[in-house]
Amino acid sequence: AQSVAQPEDQVNVAEGNPLTVKCTYSVSGNPYLFWYVQYPNRGLQFLLKYITGDNLVKGSYGFEAEFNKSQTSFHLKKPSALVSDSALYFCAVRDEMDSNYQLIWGAGTKLIIKP
Amino acid sequence: DSGVTQTPKHLITATGQRVTLRCSPRSGDLSVYWYQQSLDQGLQFLIQYYNGEERAKGNILERFSAQQFPDLHSELNLSSLELGDSALYFCASSVWSGGAMETQYFGPGTRLLVL
């Protein structure tokens, strides 16, 4: 069965430091991977997605994510964190073998950037 | 702004009551998805409609129902409300029927409080 894990409920980073939010997945076929961000009292905003090709995907707000097939991971990264990056981050995956193409969501990781 | 609109933003009601949440997808999008986000359960997929027809069902209670109208807006009906139904309800839309590479775009959500 397809699944997504975000192993950290919360990540704390000092402003200006690099940040990583982890995501691992399990699917039968090739994965299609997504990152979304949810700011307080707002809806989810699409950040980036991996479909195929270059393992490093660049997205909105300076975020990027690295697809690693051997480790079945799709970690979200940013070289220099901003206080305004503090939010809830969700990873999601679709399995190309799933005829319904359902999007499977991780539980979310709260990112706190301290000044 | 994703282009997905939801009304109302907030809703306060009593147990046993019935409410209707409304969603208008992005212009040109044919699919609408409904999600429930509660504090302890993360993001739960409820149901998907594509061009007026039910396409996929997730963890939707029998007390809940949805429909998509010819103008592609969608309504989520919640009846016999219980305290545990208090949550954020999100609508998302996508262009087609949820293909593997499709991105879902989320509305701002409706916050439901059942007293």
C-alpha cells in the first residue's frame, strides 16, 4: 500500500541557517511527489513537485527538494531560512500504479524558524 | 491566491444541525476535492468530483454528502453534526480527473465549530 512518512512533527531552525524537512514514501510504481505549505489560518499552497527527470526540483519561495529513489525520500530544503518560512509543511505522493491516482498525504511537519 | 474560493470562512453551529459548505474551483478546473483537517488527524481526503460525477471516495462519513453542479461549483453537506466534526474543511481543484502529474490547488478553507 502507498504511504508517506514525515518523521519529524516539528523542526526548529535558526534564521539564516539551512533547513531540511524530511519525507519518505512507499509506492509500488514510480512516485509523483509534492510539497505544500500551510501558513496559519490559510489554505495549503503548492510549493513544488517531482514528476521525472532532474532529481533536484526547484519551487516557490526559494525552496527545493531532492528526490532520492534508492532512499525513497523527497526532502524539502532551503539554503537560508527566514522567519516567514515558519509554517506547516505537507508531503504527498501519487503512485503511477494506482489507477485512481489518489494523493496520499503525510501528517505534516511544523517548521519553526527562530530569529 | 490559488483561485479556489470557499464560503463561508467561518461557521458556528450546534450539535445535530446541518450545514452546507460551498466551493468554486479555479477557472477551467473540472475536478473538485474535499478534505477535512482536524488537529489530531491531519489532512483527510473526503471525496472527489470530476465534471459533475463522483470520482473517488475517501474517509467520508455517511452523514456527509457532496455534489458538483453543472457550473462546476461544489457543495459539501454535513448533517447530524457532532462535536468531533469541528475542523477545517478544504476544497481543492485540478484541471482533469486527478492524473498522476496533476497539482491540486487549495481554497482558504471553512472553519467549522460545532458547539
